[in-house]
Amino acid sequence: MGTPGLAGRSIAPSGEPMPKLSKYIAGCAAKLTGKCGAEIFHSFSGNNNNPSDSCCQKLVTTGIDCHNAFTEFLEAKEPQENPSKISLRSLDIWNHCVAVAAKP
């Protein structure tokens, strides 16, 4: 099971142990590969890199509710980050990925 951006990790970027994921988030994450989960997670890191087109396709396939759950998870687990910054970046990532997914 790959968790969004947290695949294979037992330590959060903040250095805290990773909490147990809710069944809902785990189900969402299972739709992503570990590679795509990591790409999406790193897209939040402030480097303004967007996930690859193939990972965007997978993210959009998970749906907005899953994406929002991933975002809320990051906001809760990265308290040193400004939650509004994470939310804005989340919106940027989602909009980018929706545009990628809409391409023929």
C-alpha cells in the first residue's frame, strides 16, 4: 500500500513517527503508486514542482475527496508549515493535474 507521498516512510518530514492512516486515506493511497505518492508529496514542499503527467492522472483518478484528505493529513502532520500555504499549494497541484488529465 502506498500512502500519498509517504510511501515506505515510517518517519514524517517533521521527524515525528508516522501516525496510522485512516482506512479512508489508506484506500485513497492504494490507488497511487509509491512513486506517484512521493512525487505528489514532494510537490507540496515549496519547490513548486508539479507531479508528472502520469502521476497527475492517478491523482485525479483518486478524486477530489481523496486529494483533500491527503491535504488535511499533511496539514495535521506538518504543523511547522503554514496550513494556508499547504491549502493553496494543494489547490495549485489539483488544478494543474485536472488540466493535465483533461488533455486528449
